[in-house]
Amino acid sequence: MAISKRQRLADAALSRFLGRAPALHRYSVRPVRTPMRDGVRLLGDHFVPDTDRPRGTVLIRTPYGRGLPTSALNGRLFAARGYHVLLQSVRGTFGSEGTFRPMTQETEDGQDTVAWLREQPWFDGRLATLGASYLGWTQWTLLQDPPPELRTAVVHVAPHDFREAVWGTGSFTLGDFLGWSDQIVHQEGGGLRRVIDMATAPRRLRPALGGLPLAAAAEPVLRGRAPWYPEWVGHPDGDDPWWAPYRAGAALTNATVPILLIGGWQDLFLDQTLQQYETLHARGVDVALTVGPWTHLQVGLHAAGLVARESLAWLDQHLAGGPAARRSPVRVHRTGERAWHDLPGWPPPSEPATFHLRAGRRLTTTAPDAAEGVAEFRYDPADPTPSLGGRTLTGSAGVRDNRPLEARPDVLTFTTDPLPTAVDVIGAPVLDLTLAVDNPYADVFVRLCDVDPRGRSYNFSDQHRRLDPGVPAGQPQRLTLTLDPCFHRLLAGHRLRLQISGGAFPRFARNPGTGGAGLAAARHTVHVARSRLTLPVAAPAPLPDAAVIG
């Protein structure tokens, strides 16, 4: 079906909004059904450019439907610039036949879709894949065994190892993946029903988040329509072969085509995006990386124009033979400074700067020369320490003022004096923490914040860890906690703050404090003089020796 005059006007407005040149071609949109090896047919939209010299084919596979914004930001944008686009709903979603089995179904279905493309008279043998989040996962599954027609891939904020996203800290990533499952269950309601479902999700999910055991607590909300959720909850062991279909790490070994990665410093999958870059780069793959100051959802909203421009330029170079898309392989936004930087690689060179925990909740560069005592807090799973901001998909995501959290009695803080000069943190901070708990069933959550002269405390890196219950109660244990990678400037006059607590609920499932039923509190004791924080910094800089109470 040819597009209407109204659609052409809408496309022109979209081009202006995204900062792109006007469309070069008219196009039409045709429904297609693609057969899979088991006879199931997947429904898609084929965007057909009106040109005798198409620039190749872009494959986009999604569980979220083929309407706005995906059709505009991907299908229409690229078709108007000469690309064939197949926008396909994955199995069991939005008119595609079969049963939706998230993640595990995509390896075979992706290969079957490419096999179907080979038979189409309009397909010229040049293929690219593109998409964010789940749409990126479908690309990694295809890249495990790259088809010969594949010329390039554009992956935004997507995991290659779903098990690590769900259980990588040792605690179930509760808020995000219960919220995502609920979204999938309700996403095809349509119209007003869908709007109501989205608006009422926080209230609807509250009992499921707070209940135990996790799978049973979610059942009144999901009502059997998300059978994968209790399976995820019921397989915490990372060595369990059950997780094999949820892992596409072979793609990082087998991929050879140019790949553009786009991520956000507050994105749920940041750690995997950087791992993808570093692994591919080490193998000599042509890989580029852009990381902005975004959460997962902001990549598709606040960053839509930048993402569209970079993606289209990458396709123009690697699929259509156009000019070089980038000035440098790595482009990252430095938070705190609020500026973009072009780099030859990631991570850039750094040197360690060590901060020592001190009595009086101080954080200094001077090591203690005597006993500093201990600092304690009590974590109560009946009143769990709440999550605030951070790398989440749902809820309170991103950078937030942490003062309400730091005012709680179950959160310790250690703070420097105002910094005399700016300090650039360029990598993953490491906290060596000596900790004892009187209950072996316990967690620890640590976070770094940038405290401005007005006292506002903004998070920029954190980590959660479920402790080993095999360590006897009360025995000090030495933990090495690698926090989120970051590219952050602590301005002169600002202070660095370290938070330590026993959880971040409901971002991570609370530790009930028992090996079975019921709830039990845990007292955490930090051995101050035996704990230290190491920051990777851009260059040696004078740092404060004195400190004040945070």
C-alpha cells in the first residue's frame, strides 16, 4: 500500500525533528507472513522504497508491535532513504502465530527469517540488523552463526546474556523483570485499555513485589499468562544448563561484521554493552561505541534524534557503501561535566586513586595509622532499604537526589571534604570492603554519589551483591565489589560519597534473612580501617587529606 500525502508530511516532520535531510524516496508498506521451520508464520510489514537502486535490507524483529514509534523511527525513516525494511513481530506477538517464549525462540526464528529473505526477488544479498533492547537480543542470537548476507548490525542497549541480567548479582532483578513480564501480558490490550494498564501498573504490581515467595506472589497479577516468570525465579544457579538458550555470548566470538553499539550510563544493560565492545575490539572487529547519559528508556526517547542519526550514518557506510560514519570509534558523554568526548577506545588510560574509610564517616586519601573502629547498621527485610534511581528498566530510574535514602538509619555514608580540583573517574571503581553480618543470609548494596555544594547527593555508580550464606555468622569477610563503569567528573568544590546498605528493593529482591520461610533481620558491621575505595582517574590530582562527616 502506497503511503498517503498525510504520511509524507509526517515523515518530513520526523526528518526535521531528528535532524535528518528530507526523505529521498517515496515508499509503500506491505504485510508479509514469513514461514518458520515448524509451520508457524510470523507477521511483518515490508517497507518498500520506490527506487530502482535500493541500498540493502534492514531486518528488525520485535515483540512490542509494529506501530509507533518503531514504524516511524525505524521502518519509515530507513525506507524513505532507500532501504528495504522488514519489521517483524516475533513469535506469539501482534498477529504472529505460535506461543511467545521470550529469548529462547529467537535463534531458530531469526535464521528462518533470513532463509526466507534469500528467496525474495527484491532481496539483493545485503542485510543489516537493527534495534534496541529485546530487538538487540534478536541480533545477538543471529550473530552466534552469522549468515553470509549479513553486512552489519546496529545494537542499542541490549544484552547478550539474559541470565546475567536476571541473576548476575546473586539476587533476582525483581522490579525490572516482573514489570517487563506484566508489560508483555498487557501490551496488546489496545487503545484506552493499554493506557489504563500502563497507568495502573505500579499499584497493580505492589502486592506482587512485596510478597513471598516471589513466583506465588506474582501469580494473582500475571494469572498464568507469563509462564516464563516463575521459571526465571526458580533457576537461580548460573551453572544450570537450563539457561543455555538465554545466553548468546558465542556471538562475541563468532561475529566479524562491523557493529555499532549504543548504550547509556544509567542503562540496565550497560555492563554488557561495554563487555561487547571490549571483546569485539580485542578480536579486531570493526566496532564502534556511543554511550550517553541515558537510562534504558531514554535511549528511545530523549536520545531518539542522536540514535537515528548515528544508526543511519552507520548503515549508509557499511550497507550502502557511503562515507565514513564516525570521526572516532568511541563517543562518550562525561556526566558531571555534561560534555561529549571522542576517544580512540574504551576504557581510556587511568591511574588508581585510593580513598580510605575512616572513623566519623569520613573518606580520605590518607590511610589510617591506628584502629578506626567499626560502623554498623541493621537491615530489616520487613522494612527493606528502598531502591532509588540507578540502572533500572522500570520505576525510579537514573540519576536521583539520594538524600532521602541517606537519611535512613539502615544506610551508612562516608564522605570526603570538598575536592580542591576536578576529579575524572573513567572506568569501574572497586570497593574492598571488610564486613561481618550476624545473619549469614544477607546482601550488600554500595553506591557512589556526587555531592554538590548545596548538599544534593546524585548517584553515578553502584553494585549489589548477595553474600555467601556459607560464611559463618559474625565472621569478617573481605569483599571486592566492582561498581558500574562510569565516565564522570567530580567538579571542584563537590564531595565524593560512598553509601553502604543491605539492599535496594524492589530493584533487587530482598534477602528474607532465612534459608526458608519467614523474615529475619541482619546486623552489618563494617571494619572501617580494613576497607578502601579505588577510583580509576584520568591523571594524578591533588586530593583532600582531611574530610568531613557526610
